[in-house]
Amino acid sequence: MVPVLLILVGALATLQADLLSHKKFLLLPPVNFTIKATGLAQVLLHWDPNPDQEKRHVDLEYHVKINAPQEDEYDTSKTESKCVTPLHEGFAASVRTILKSSHTALASSWVSAELKAPPGSPGTSVTNLTCTTHTVVSSHTHLRPYQVSLHCTWLVGKDAPEDTQYFLYYRFDVWTEGCQEYSRDALNRNTACWFPRTSINSKRLEQLAVHINGSSKHAVIKPFDQLFTPYAIDRVNPPMNVTVEMESNSLYIHWEKPLSAFPGHCFNYELKIYNTKNGHVQKENLITNKFISKIDGVSTYSIQVRAAVSLPCRMPGRWGEWSQPIYVGKERKPLVEWRLFVLPTAACFVLLTFSVICRVCHLWTRLFPPVPAPKSNIKDLPVVTEYEKPSNESKIEVVHCVEEVGFEVMENSTF
Ligand SMILES: *[C@@H]1O[C@H](CO)[C@@H](O)[C@H](O)[C@H]1NC(C)=O
Ligand SMILES: *[C@@H]1O[C@H](CO)[C@@H](O)[C@H](O)[C@H]1NC(C)=O
Ligand SMILES: *[C@@H]1O[C@H](CO)[C@@H](O)[C@H](O)[C@H]1NC(C)=O
């Protein structure tokens, strides 16, 4: 093994030395290098081999370097390459001829080209663009049963004039479409868009390109591009037909996979059992679509399930939306419960305060009995008699509190 390697290394070195020693052998840069925008957030780089390049039985390749908007580099033996990237800050790249797998030991000079950033005043482009997708039932069920809807929102550029109007376009693969359904802010500017159906396929790995440009009478509006990875922005629908059956001290929970193009085995589930009485939350991560839970028999529970697509079907994305809560146990109306608890408590508190005040006043009058002659006034008497009443009311207060306890006991016994 080692001798073979040595021979190989030796041979390579001889070849390189051979090439280098021939002063005439030069690598020439490619010609006609162009960068062309071929779609939203997409460019095509093209060049031709230098017609004067000497071949000499060696393999030639190209080393491409992207300089903007984000640095990247790669080697290719083709004379064309496609790049998907935001273009609102322009695009610049360079290319040179290299010897195949020579790791730039021998290379031509660079040729460069660029795509200028589109014009626009600073601060006029949209900010905080976010997009999400959902699976929906297709309108053409004979073609494919499911399609994907797209919803995007953004903020108006902080320096955009009041008359600015924004327009959103998306591209997925070769398909480009403009938004038809916008939501507007108070100044009638578009700030959200909804596509009920798109060409997006959330099983594919291609990037979704979103482009928002705009117009105004007072300024040139700078366009904005952003790329999204479909699986990362896909909000999985909640699981369907969630059912909960209560039998003695067990809950039998069952559900079906969400509305989705993925088959059942692709999903992970998270089950949340919330004990509304003591606030305890039980969470379970499951790959099956049923679960049996032990319960204490006296509490009320709310049950929700959510789903996520998992490997190997797709890169794991975020959890989807929770299903609507299902309540089991005795039905409680939170408002009624609140009133039953708070009102008697408040009443008790008021009455208690009252009685304390009365007692103090009473004591006060005893300690400092009204001085007969000059200070006497008739007002004091009825006030004192008023103060005497609360001893009665404090009983009512007790009754209220007992009622409250009674309610608790009753409630417990019915579970
Ligand atoms: C470069 O482009 C010019 C003009 O389009 C064309 O005539 C020429 O053939 C191209 N060169 C090569 C090497 O293809
Ligand atoms: C918009 O994005 C910026 C930077 O990412 C962030 O600081 C800001 O809170 C966001 N604004 C809103 C309203 O979400
Ligand atoms: C916005 O971009 C779309 C798609 O590239 C283009 O058709 C449209 O003319 C542009 N509108 C403005 C106002 O720049």
C-alpha cells in the first residue's frame, strides 16, 4: 500500500513539475462570463472555455467563487451553474480555469461579473417577512389529493412613504405566481398575503423564494427577497377525529393522522393531558395514535394532541397545531365557577371588615362614652344602632362560606 501511494505521489509530482517546467503551458481564464437573473432569487452563471487554451492531455475544470451576497466557492467541470439566492443586494462572482483536482496549485487568473443591486431608497423595503404553509385538500382531486397553502406577513419599511404599495410573488421550482389576496394596514398598504393553493410541494427539498417589491409616487421602493425551506415553515395540521372515552379510572384516547400528503407512519405525536383541577400537565411523545391514561376519578381533564412529520419521511420540522381541547369529567363553566368562588369570598371579606370596624367602634364608645353635655348630638345614636347590626350579618357571612365549602364537597363527590 505504502509503495503504491509513494509511486502515485511521485508520479503526480513529476506531472506537476513537468507542466510547470514547460514555461509555455499556461492556464487561461474562461471567456464570456455572464450572470443573468433567470427567476425570482435565481441566477444563471455562464462562461465559455478559453478558445486559446492548450489542452496537453490534462483535465481542466473551473473554480467558481461567489463574492456577494454571501461567500461560497465550488469546482465544476461544466460551463454553467445555477444559484438560488436573494438578489436585492446584487450578486457578484468570479471564475477561473484550474487543473482537475489540483487544488488551485495551478490556476488561471480570475474573470468576474456582477449583477447590480436593484435601485431603491434605503428603508423602503419590507422587514420581518415570515411565511408558513399548510396542507389543504386539493381542488383537483384527480391530479393530486393535497396541495399547500401559503401565508406571509411583513412590516412596512420604516422610511416607506404613506402611499407605498407592496406586491408579493413566490417561486417554487419553475413556477412563479403573484399574490391575489392581500390584507392591508390602516393606510391601505398590503402587509400580508394568502395563497389558498400553491405549487409548493412540502416533500421536496428545494427552496421557496419570496420576492416583495413595491411602488410609490414619492420614492423608489427597494425590493426584498427571502428564501424559505418548505419543511421548516410547514405547520402540520392538527390530528383529526380525536376521541376520548372515560372508563372507571382510565382515559382511552385515540386520534387519526393529520390532513397531510404524508402517510400515517411519518408522524410523531405529542399528547397533552391537563388536569384542570390541580393544574398538572402530563405530556407524552408517541409514535402510535392511541394512549391510555390513568386518572384519579375526581378531576376534570383537557386533552390535546399535535403532530410533526419525522425522519425518514422528511427532515423533522416544527410541531404542528394543537387539536381543539376535549374536556372529560364533569363540565365546568369557568365563569360560573369564578363567580361561585369570588363573589362569596368578596362578600365575606366586606362583612368581616364591617364587623371588625363595628366592634372597634363599639369598644371605642364604651371606652370613651359620649360626654353628656356640650358634645352630645343626636347623630351618634342612630350610628351606634347601625353598628350593632353586623353581629347578625356576620352569621350570613358564615352561611356564605359554608355554602362555598358545601359546593366543593358536592363537586368532589360527583366525580
Ligand atoms: C463569446 O461571445 C461572443 C459574442 O457572443 C461569441 O461570438 C464568441 O463565440 C464567444 N466565445 C466563445 C469562446 O464561445
Ligand atoms: C422585526 O425584526 C427585528 C430584527 O429581527 C426585531 O428586533 C423586531 O422585534 C421585529 N419586530 C416585530 C414587530 O416583530
Ligand atoms: C415586481 O416583481 C414582479 C416579478 O418579478 C414583476 O413582474 C413586477 O413588474 C414588479 N413590480 C414592480 C412594481 O416592480
